[in-house]
Amino acid sequence: MNVDGKQMRPIWFDAESKTPWVIDQRKLPHRLIKANLDSVDAVIEAIQEMFVRGAPLIGATGAFGVYVALFKSNGKGMNNDHIIHECQRIKDARPTAVNLAWGVDRVLQTILPHETHGTRITAALEESLAIVEEEAENCKRIGLHGLSLIEEISRTKKNGPVNILTHCNAGWLATVEYGTATAPMYTAFDKGIDIHVWVDETRPLNQGARLTAWELGKHGIAHTVITDNAGGHIMQHGMVDLVIVGTDRTTRTGDVANKIGTYLKALAAKDNNIPFYVALPSSTFDWTLRDGINDIPIETRDPHEITHIQGLDKNGELTSVMVPPASSPAANHAFDVTPARLVSGFITERGRCDASEASILSLFPERT
Ligand code: MRU
């Protein structure tokens, strides 16, 4: 996407160093810093410490991780046990986004039949690059399929913009291009439709306030940052026409894991008769699961993220201030599950569907 006249992606392959690079998102929006993923440990650290985050981007990073494992294998590139072990370490970096295992396994399965280390490295790189391009294309299509939804609402509105609420960051920083939840917004805005986005700040790491607000601002889209608890109030007062969020893992029955707080937005949307849509590429469906609440693993992160609000100091380095009493325990559940019954529909690269197994499978019949 365009950042101050420069085309940027959150991940790219650098031909000179022959390694992937990423934007270190921890320092956005105040500093745009790049990080080199030149070892498997660097890949794992980038995922765990959230230099990169967002399900499709974690998947692409994991895919490149297999390439890095081969490229930096110290003579062990044909040792399948070693490579499979490295892949498992990458897959274990974060538990909730299914895209991570999907990306790693896709590249692993591609390289295993190759009989030389050199062809394995080439195949891993080609497959990782293919994943990156496919995810970009998928998000573009999500934008086109979501556009009609916003157009329909726009046609029925007498005046004012279409007000869309979103949670966390499901933008291009979380994918490769366009984003998932944001793709319909970018597409609608680029077509001249008047939209305004309510951006949940998304405590504790503020992906909404820091990243979604930055992205939308760079694209010129009108937006307002709100506290996570404001959604119900503004929905009750007719200030929200549509909710669109992303997801880290969605079951074949339509249960949706996404950033903590998404479930409460879905409940408030249901109570106020506001459409609640989830945008996702097919790589985010977990076709093996039916019961999201009981079977999707929910990441718990360091309570320090709750007790200490992060920001940058005057030198542009990460710093934090403590809020609760030092003796108070905190619990950091990073995701929650919104049951399918609260979801109005999905926006995928193949079109829109209802949040039911039959409707999802009508778009993805090969998963029947
Ligand atoms: O903890 P994060 O920042 O990785 O969580 C990200 C989200 O919850 C996104 O909404 C989700 O991954 C969809 S990204 C297109």
C-alpha cells in the first residue's frame, strides 16, 4: 500500500541479503523500522514479540521461516528430522492464528520431495513468494466482494457517511496488501463512497489506535479512535451501520476467533440489529474444527502487556508505564470466540456467505 508516496508491504524478500525483511510493527505509528529475519530464532521472535502480527501475515512469515531454516541450515538441509523440528518450533510461536501452521506446512510439504539442498531452498522461496502473492490477491477479492455490502448500505442512507466499526487491525499491516476487514473500506473509499470508520483502540497492545488508525489516515479515510467499551453506546445511538472484523481462525461451522473483545462487539451488534461481518481469506478457515469455543486454542500473553501501557520514549525506543498496583495480578487473554449465530456473514475471496457450514461449503465445495 502507499505510505507517503512509497509502495510498502509488511513483509518482503530482499535479493541482496537473500532473506525476508519485515516492518517492526511494535514501533508504529511513530517510527517505521525494518527488521531482518535472518535466522529461525529471528522468525520466531518476530512472531512472538509481534513485530509481525495478524493471521495472514503470520502465515506468510511462517512460510518464509521454512525457507530461512533451509538457507541457514548449516549442512542439515537434507536432514528431514532437523527441518521438521525447526518447522514445529515456528508453528509453536503463537497458537491461535491457524494461518501459521498452514503457511509452514504448505512450504514444508513442497520441499520434502526434493532431493538436493539447493532445489529445496529454491522451492521454499518460490512457495513462500507464491503465498505472499496469493494472499495479496485474496485480500483484493475480499475488497471487491465486501464493496457491494457497503454500496447497499450507502444506497439506503439518506445522508452522511456509511459508518463502519472495526476491532483490532485487520488491515494491510496484518496481511500483505489491502487487509481483510479493511479491504472493503479501501475499495469503497477508492470508488468515491462516503465512509467513516470507528476504530476500537484494542487494548492491551492498541492495534486499532496504533495501526488501523495509521493505515486509514495514510489512505485519507475518515476515522475516529474510540475506547474498546464505546461500541455498544454508539450502536445504540444509530452511529454504526456495519461492523467488519478480521479473524485468526474460523471453524467450518462459522465460529470466529478474533482479538479479545470481538465477541462483545458481536453481542452489541446483534442487540442493535446491526450487520456483523467477518472478512477472511480461505487460509484462515480451520476445516478440522466444528466447535470454536471449546476447540480453538486461545493465546494467553504476558500480563505485563495489561499492567504496563506501552509507548515510545523521546529517543523513539519502546517504554511503558505501570497502571494497576504492582501487587495486582492481571490476566491477558489475547483472543475470544464469537459463535456463528452472532455473525451475519463472511466475506471471502470467493464471495460472501452466511455463517453456517452449508453456506461456507457452498463457496468451498472441495472441503465437503
Ligand atoms: O494479536 P494480533 O495483533 O496478531 O491479532 C490480530 C487480529 O486479531 C486480527 O483481527 C486477525 O489476525 C485478522 S488479520 C487480517
